[in-house]
Amino acid sequence: MSTQSGVESPADPPAPTSSPRSRRHRFLRWGAVLAAAAVIVVGVLDAASSEGGADARSQLTLIAPAAAGGGWDGAAREMQQAMRAQNIVNNSQVVNIPGAGGTIGLSQFTGMAGDGTTMMVMGITMLGAININGSDVDLGDVTPIARLADDYDVVVVPANSPIQNVEDLMATWKNDPNTFTFGGGSLGSVDQMIISQMARENGVDPAAVNYIAYSGGGELATSLMSGTIKASVSGYEDFVDQIEAGNLRALAISAPEPVPGIDLPTLNELGYDVTLTNWRGIVAPPGITDDQRRELEAIVTEVVASPEWQDALERNNWSDTFTPGEGFADVIAQESEFVRGIWADLGY
């Protein structure tokens, strides 16, 4: 999902959440388990990056702070493909450190101070996870490199649902909010933030939304089609196959403007002030030198200019919002403040 989104727990099956506080405790418990495993992975990365004083052009690691197959992992692997095809970097690898909406990966990443051979893919979901998990580190503890692209969430229901459009969904939801169950990505994800904004627009208490967190779009689609959840908000690419197969009905998209290639109205067009985008960016560890930062920015600039990356944008229906350096630092600051406001309303 652009769910991007982190993984709540590979071993913990989806279950309705009860309250923000109990969700936080359960999520942090599993986060502690995953963190122990992640320490081993990062130890390997530290050792690798220190061998022979390698620089980013000769050896580069891209960390996806989520499980394989998710949005951050997909962006990292698309970057890796471009690097290989254009010989931008001699040797590149992608390493997954899943858990807690990306905050486990973030915690390990901030401990790699001064490492100019590693970058991490991240996005707006990480901002939400930082708030909801009470993370000890945030994006002020990393070095911004560039915003890469924007992805958009879509509102979907099962094809056999009596809900035909967003107006039907809002009316049904408002009539009985306690039993109307939404599904989406990890707790703190952009999916949950969009649903919270929809709740506010619909006169439903955002803190009382009946929300189930899932680890990926495949599970979400299965739960929709089985009737476990009544509606979902997640990345368009998570659902496009089932939409085209006629198993799911797409109602609207969260983009601020219509998206070429996606024939859906925006929530904003329908009169709802909901325009969150699932942007993705890339950052470096803290404490790198100016020369290391400039080199990493140059590498990413070459990647996004490559035909391979341009093809990835088209295939994934991503919008090109490449913003390097200080411009991206400004984006992080503005988005962090906005997301803190959303979660403050929910009691975090």
C-alpha cells in the first residue's frame, strides 16, 4: 500500500482495535520483538559499509523500513533497478527492516551516524507512526536527501456491496459508526489518516473509527471480498487488479486533483476536504559530511532522470514530485506539523 506502509506484525492476525491506547501498547510489544531482529541486520550493514572505506558510488545500501512487497520496498527496488541499468552505482542492495510503521527501521538508521553509503526510503506514513508509537527518534534526526514521488489512496468497497458511491458510504457509516469497519495499512499510516479526515468531514468522531490494520494490500482485498471489513482506503496499486477484475468497486481517490490514467473523482471534487497524498522520499543518516550529502543527492538526481525511473512512475501511477535538498527538508517540517495535528485530535 503507497500502502505503504509498515507492517504491524507478521505473526499477529488482523483484529479490530479497541482504543488508541490499547492499540499503542499492542503495537509497541510487537515492535520490541522486531527491533531485536533488526539489530542483527543493521550490524551486518555497519560492517559492510566500513569495509575498505567504500563510498556511495562503489557500494550503496537502500533500506526499506517495511516488509518486502510494500510501497517503500517497491520504491527502493525501482531505484536499485535504475542504478544498475544506468551504472549509477557499482554495487547496490536493498535491505528490509520491517515494523511499527517504519519506526523500527528509523531507530536503527539514526544509529548509523556518518555513514555516507546508506539511504532509507520513507514517507508520510512514517510521520504518523512516529506519533502513534511515541518514537524516541523522528525525522529531525536524519539528513533529508529528496522527495521522490506521490502515490494516492483509493476508497473501495466490495463489488457486491449496496454502497454505490461515496455519498452512500458516508450515509451508511454515519448511521451506524460503531459497526462500520474500515481496513487499511499499519497504525499511523496515511490510510488511517485519510479515514480519520473522512470521519471528521462526516460528523463521526475520528477517535471512535472502527479500524483494522493490515500488513498489505493482498490481505485487505481478501478481507473486503470476504466481508470482514465493509470498506477500505489504501494505495490504488494495492487494489487495481481486483478493481479491474470486477471484485472491488472504487469510489474515489485522495489526490488533490484528478490523476491521469485513474478514472475516479477526487474526494475533494465530491465536496470532502480530504487531499492527503502518500508521498515517498529518501533520507541519509545523521552526521554525514556536506560532500557525502551532495554525492547522495547527485545519485538520486541521476536515478529520477533515468528512463527506468520514468517507466516506474508510469507503471505505478506515481506523480513525479522530485524535490531535493533543502526543499525536501521544508516538506518534512510542514508535513510533520500537519500530521501531528491529525494525531493530536486522536489523543496522541
